[in-house]
Amino acid sequence: MTTAVATRKKQYGKGSLTLATWVIAILFVFPLLWMILTAFKQEADAYTDPPKLLFTPTFDQIGNVLSGGFLPYLSNSAFVTILSTALVLLFGVPAAYALSLAPVKGTSNALGFFLSTKMLPIVAAIIPLYIISQNTELLDTVWALVILYTSMNLPLAIWMMRSFFLEVPHEMIEAGRIDGANLPTLLRKIIMPVVAPGIAATALICVIFSWTEFFYAVNLTAARAGTVPVFLVGFITSEGLYWAQLSAAALLASLPVMIVGWIAQNHLVRGLSMGAVK
């Protein structure tokens, strides 16, 4: 009898936990689902009160967004995001290796310096950055955003990747050195396969931060180098919000990151869980 009661309590606890998990998941996903539904509505249907759940889907809003100049902003975002992420990995991987597996005197000071660069509010630096961009003819160019996004993400990437490099067993590295492997060979054949999930997770986070960054883009770009977040602001007018078109534009803006995240989800989970269990 006691065993049966304990089993029922255990099943009841599991059921309650599962239900609570589903409720929390639905609350998190609901805004995304609502955005998707609104993207396929007419503007009149998007403004109804109470909201209309049964409607005739239409691709008119997506067509209006695509024909309204969305593609240049999309290409700017893609170029800036891909190039800045590549530069972050190019500079961050050697730095993370040096700060984790080959530390020298002053390593902690370097780590503190990297972290301190994230403490400056970007609003405090926007005027000097604007003047520098203007004097160097980088204003309203994608290159200004590439430089800023690289410098913005590099400290975080170094800190993240350093923790991944610290998980590499020293026995593997010593065994490689005994076999005569030089540093490039150690990195390519021994270290990189171990930390690859962590690097993939870092790259994905850098992609998300670069793709969604708004403050630098809206202040340092105009007609030529505007990114997707700047394009979305155009739907906020004095006449009000065009909810259906804004939802369609937000859906198109979110799709690239969602697709990349879906493809890299296994590496992301493995990378973010590195070091969680000893």
C-alpha cells in the first residue's frame, strides 16, 4: 500500500512538472506564434478587438515587405553578421588558446580588460564613434558596423571560448607533443575537435547579437548600409503601426537566425553544456 501511494505521488509530481514545463514553454513561444499568425492577416484583420483567430491567410503583407526594399537591408545584415563573426573567431580562437592553455604573467589582467570593455554603455560612446566614422568616411557603410560588431562580440567570445579550451585534457596535448606534433597540428587535430561545439555555440551567439543589434545601426547608417532592425523601424509612422506588415517583416527578419539556430542546435546544446558536469 505504501509503495503504491509513493508511486502515485511520484507520477503526480512528474505530471505536474510536465504540465508546468508546457505552460512555461507556451508562454515563451506565444509571442512568436502570434507574430506568425499576424503576418498572414490583412491589416483590417490585425486590428480587430477581440483578435480574430479564424481568418483567410494571405501572402500580401510578405509580398509588400519584399517589394518595399527589404532585400538590401537583408543583404547588409547578412554581410555584416557573417564577416564580423568570422573576424571574431579569427581573433578570438588564438586569444582564447593563449589565455587558457598557454597562460603567461598578466593573463588575469588581460581577462579583466576584456570584461571591462563590456561595462561602458554604448550610448556614452556613440558621439565619438560617429565623429570617427565621419572623419574616416566610414559613416553609412557596412565596414563601420563590421568593425563595431567585431569589437562588441570579441570580449564575450574570448571569455566563452577560454572556458571551452580549459576543458581540453592536458594529457591529450602532452601526448600530441610527445608524438612530435607542432602547435598548428595540435590545434587542428587535437584541440579543435574537442572545442568545436563550444566554438559553434560562440559563433551562433555572435550571429544573434550582430543580427539583432540596433543602436549602432540606427545611429551610424542611413540609406546605404541600413540593417534589418533599422528597416523594421520604418513601420512605426505618425499614422500608427502597420501590425500585419510589421509582423511579416519581423518574420522574414527572424527566419535566417531561426534556421541557423535549428541547424546548429546540437552543437549549441553541447557547447553550452561543456564544463557543466565534471
